[in-house]
Amino acid sequence: MDNMNNNLPERDGFASRFGIIAAAAGSAIGLGNIWKFPYITGIYGGAAFIIVYLVCIAIIGSPVMLSEFAIGRRAQKNAIGSFKVLAPNTPWFVTGWLGFLAAFSILSFYGVVAGWTLDYIVQSLTNSFAGADAEAIGGMFGTLVSKTWTPIFWQVVFMAMTAGVVLGGIKDGIEKYTKILMPMLLVIIIILDIRAVTLPGAGAGVAFLFKPNWDLINGEAVLSALGHAFFSLSLGMGTMITYGSYIGKKENLGEIALQVTLADTAIALLAGLAMFPAVFAYGIEPAAGPSLVFITLPNVFQQMPGGYIFQILFFSLLAVAALTSSVSILEVVVAYFHEEKNISRKSAVITATVMITLVGMAASLSMGPWAGIKIPLPGFGSVNIFDWLDLFSANYLLPLGGFFISLFIGWGMEPEDVYEEVSNDGDLKVGYLGLFKIATKFVAPAGIAIVFLSNFGVFDFILK
Ligand code: TRP
């Protein structure tokens, strides 16, 4: 993004159409697709969960993404400021506040997981998984995450990298890297898919992904699918409002939202396809949780020609994918500190990074020495700090943010303004406008509300 966008003389803008997609897709595609999607699919039993997830993406995720882009481009402001500009003297800006809170809790544990990927790059370079079977690799992973200092060291390194990119200007960095590295990640995942589905014993994993079993689908599973739709698409937090404010006035927001949604969903499904055939082939427990990817893939790489190189490349690209996402999360907090609290960008970055890293350290310790500390979370029992931050943000804060964002587009803004924004003042034909209205007025808010209530058991008597 070296040059300013012609349409927006006073603000930075994305340099190219591809740059917009790369940055937004770079935010969406991250650990959510490759680490989290496979492991929660494993917990909730495979194909049936994926179907619920895809429905959430289609009828709630994609309209909320377009809503965020439209709000940001209309207001030309950050997540909290946008509501203040579009709806002055109303409480809508609280939506931005929720996003601030979500950014804080997501990035704290996100940095820990990204730190694990950095450790895995080093372990891949030194070939330390060589000859180890699934059980031994599982043991190595358990040892790593339960240590006191090693995971914290890598978390700090990763957070420093995130702060560095945000400080140096996201635009030059992100746009340049994502253009080359994201397609490379895609290629490696496809190679992994081919290896995984041709492993002896892969059939059970393929069946797990494609044959729905509805037994494990309850209120908690549906809320997790919805929460993950928001998490994976980077929604409900203001990231896409902020990025929307950088999109030029001539671009077709509906088309961009669709492309980013499709790219993110494709990567998640391909990651699942790389994982489950191998999970079953090696006798790994599909419901293993956060360790799933970290145990499964080193096994696959061992049985691949060139696996040594592929593994180094894969974990490096995964770290980069995590970085292009973490940067978009940190930016929400930094923009708030900088613009609303009037501190310099540099101090904003340092303050935000230090605070988030400290909370993240607690999350890291909760996988080891602090494992005994359990905090209650409605609907999910009592969980450790790491899981609490993850579950609370993805399943409560993001859907709540999305609820208000869709209500804001559906009921808060003038219909004329919404139409002008998505149609570029009438230049574009927006055949989907009717559907978009129905989605933002009714389907998305009602869907989110129903899923919330069902998680508290309100509808259990119907489902049972
Ligand atoms: N979507 C990213 C992932 O899948 C994580 C992420 C980046 C995010 N920005 C976000 C999640 C904003 C929620 C909200 O890894």
C-alpha cells in the first residue's frame, strides 16, 4: 500500500483490489482454520458439526461481514469511532467496546498457540520428531505446553513480531507478505490432503468428515459452531469495520465479502481433510482438543517424501498466517488507545502488547503449573484460564458483537445509507439487497439469539 487511494485523499487505502482481499483474507485465515476448526470438529463429532458451521457461515457470517465492511467504509473510522460517527449520542458505540474486550482476550491466548508453532519450526529444523510415533509426539507436545518458560518465551517472541508489524505499518508489510505466502500455504495444505487421504486406514477419517452423526449436536455444539464462524471470519469484533474503512469507494463490498468468506471456508475444510484421515490412520483421539494438529501433522510429515522440508515450510507458513491475523486483532486495540485515548501510536502499540502478553502468560501457565485453577463459564462448566479466554470470547463476545452489528445495519442505519454504501451510490446492481436486508434485520439477530438461548437449555425439550 505505497500509494494513497485516489478516492480517499485523507486516509490510507489498500493499493490494489488484490491487496484488499489479501489483507482481509489474511486476517480471516489463521490458527482458527488450521488449528481450531479441526479440533472443535473433532470434539463435536465431525460431519454434522461441519454442516451446522457452514449454515452459520452462510446465513449469519457472510451478512455480518458485509455489514462490517459497509459500516467501516461509510464512517471512515475505527471500530468504536465508526458507531460514534454514524449514530452520534446513542449507545451503539458499546458494540465497539465489546470488540475491544474480545480483541484483548482472543489475542492473549492466540499468542500462546502461535508461540507453539514457532517452537515447532525449531523442532522441525532439528528433526526432533524423527522416528517418534503418535504417542511419543503427543508426549512431546504435552511436555512443551506444560512447561513454565519455553512456551512463554515463544509467546513473547510472537507478540513482539506482531507489535513490530503493527508499528512498522501494517499496509506495506501485510499486503506484501500475504500475497505470496497465503497461496503457498494453500499449496502445502493440498499436498498434505493428498498424503492424508492415501494413508492406509484413511477411510474412517473421510467418513468422519462426510457422514453426519447428529448425536453430539446439542446447544453447546451449535453455539460453538456459531462462535467459530465469527472467530474464523474475524467478525463481531470490529476488525472488518477497520479494514472496511480502508477499502476504496469504487470497490464492490458484497463481492469482497463473498470472496473472503469462500477462501476462509475452503482453507478450513481443506485443513480438516488433511487432518482426520491421518487422525484415524494413526489411532489418535479425534476429540483430543488443542493438541490435535500438533500431534497429527508431524506423523504425516514423517511418512511423506520430502517431509522434513515440508514440515519446516508448513509450520513457518502457519506462523505467518497467525501473524497476519494477530496483527488485525492488535490493530483494534491500538486504534482504540490511539484515536480515543489520544496517545501516540507507538505508546499505544507498546501498552496494548504488554498488557495482552501478560494475560497471555496466565493462559500459557494454565496449561501447566496453573492447571488447577478453574473458572466457571455458563454453558461450559469450569475451565482453565486458556479455555476460558477462548470460549468466552468466541462463544459470547463475538456473537454478541455480531448481533449488534447486524441490528445496526438492519434497524439502526437509514436504509438509504445502507443501499448507497453497498451499491456505491447506485453504480452497482445489488440483486442480493433484499436477502441482505432480511438477513440483517431478522435472520442473523434472531439466529444468534436462538443459539444463545438454546445453550442455556431453553429449547432442550424440543431437541430431545
Ligand atoms: N480469524 C482469525 C483466525 O481464524 C483470528 C482473528 C483475526 C479474529 N482477527 C479476528 C477472530 C477478529 C475474531 C475477531 O485465526
